[in-house]
Amino acid sequence: MSAELTGSIPVLVTPLNDQYEVDISSLLKLVRYYLDAGVDGIIALGESSERDALSPAERETILRTVFKEVGGAVPIIVGTGEDNAELTLQASRHAEELGAKAVMIPPPRLPELKGEEILEYYKYVGGHVRVPIVVQDYPQSTRPRMPPDLIAKIHNTIPNATYLKLEDPPTPPKIREVLKLTGNKMKVFGALYGRDSFWELEEGAAGIMTATPTPEYLVDMVESHFKGLRQRAMEIYYLTAPLTHFYPELGLAVRKQVLAFRDVIATPKVRPPRKGLDETQRKQLRETLNWVEDALTAKLGIKPIHFTV
């Protein structure tokens, strides 16, 4: 039986070079950056990894690089969702063979799917893999919305549908409802760039899964919450809010730019048609990041992590 997932589990972005090719050197630095920050797990090939813009060969290279670099230090969760059950199953089995501790699966990008059809999709995959499933509730990505009663039914019907990554705002009340319907047995993670992370933890979330570019703040906030240091956790949340709420419609570009500012990845490139930040936005983000880093250092003594070899 694998160890229970909990705590701070970031989603890896996919670093790209100036030719928009996968930058393996930066990917290795990114993994070490998160491990050095004390994260509790890592998610590879999630939505923020630009998974759908990667070729099968690129996905394979990323997975093998990440598994080798992590070396069992923390659990790895792999995003395996496809738009039909058979391809999702194939990807999930492959992740399992590589050593994934769980697979993360959203419903297919078919908004018209009904509850029973979604349930059957998860039953098919869940019945053929041994590792736990992280059900991803992310309707903003043109996927069907899953109400709390459907999520509870998935959990109660499929033994390994253990976890939920909840990204359907407002998230805190939905966490409360899912936990109520599952008797607190489904482990729910907040996400959505950490915008409501403190309140998600207050409602009983088991942790936060998000593509944070500043893991030292997320790790400290989550650990403080679980230690009962509510005031400290709340202060971290409020002091990082300018960063987590910066241009939310450009979330991935913002996170890559912060990682580039910190010398973790070589470029903040995103694959077209996604757009990066313009010069004005980069300047605004630089000022915001400086303010957040200075405020957390001065008020709580949390020093920012800038990557060093």
C-alpha cells in the first residue's frame, strides 16, 4: 500500500528553450528546486505542464527525466487523462510501470457528458490500474462540471478513486460538501494556482496541488496550517496574494516568468497559441515579486529561494 498523499505537491511546468523545444537542463533544475524547498510530492504532465502541446516522445522524455532525478525522494503523480478511456488507461498503466504513486485524471473534454458516462469512464480506468487515482475537477478547461454528489459517487464506487484535485470555484464550499458526502474519506486537494489555498485548508483540504513558482511559501503555509500555526499560515497567504492573483488569465506565463526571474528555468517561453507576458507585464511582475519576497523576509523571516548550482 503506497503512502498517503498530503501536503504541498507542485505541478511541474515544462521549460522550453528559445526554439520552443523542451529544455531538459532547466527541467532538472526545476525538480531540484522543488525538492530543495521541501515539497511532499511532484506532479508531472499536469495541465500546467502544457501536456496537450507535447508530443508523445516529449512526454516520455519528461517522465523518464523526472523519475530519474527525483529518485524516489518524494511521490510522483502523473497526469494521464486523454479524451477516451482506452488511451487514458494506456497512459495510466505506463505511468504505473515507471513508478508513479498515483495518476491524475480529469474527465474527457466532452462538456456534454452526463454523470453516469463520467462514472463509467473512471470505472473503466480504475478497474485496470492498481495505483490511486487523483480525480481532477477542472471544468474551465472545457471539461464537464462534476457536482459534489457525482464526485462522491465516483469515490464510493471505485476503490482507488482516493483523491480529488478540486479546481471548480468557489473551491472552499465544494471541498466542504465533498468531504461531507464521502464521510471525510476522500482526500481533497486545493489547486487553481493557490488563490484560495488558506481557505481550502481551513475547509479540510489534505494539501495543495498547484504550479507554484515560489514553493518555499506554499510549503511553509501548509506546514504551519497542519501544525496549528493558523496566524502564520494566514499571513503567508495574504502576503503572497498579489503574486497568486497576478494576471490570472495568464497564469502559466506568470509562473514561468517568476521561475525565469529566479534562474530556475532559462526562458519563460510558452508554446503558441498561448501568450507570454509583454514588457510592461514583466516589469509589473518583477515589482510584485520583489514586494512579496521583501515582505515575507521582513515579517516572517522566510527568505526567497534563488536557484544556485
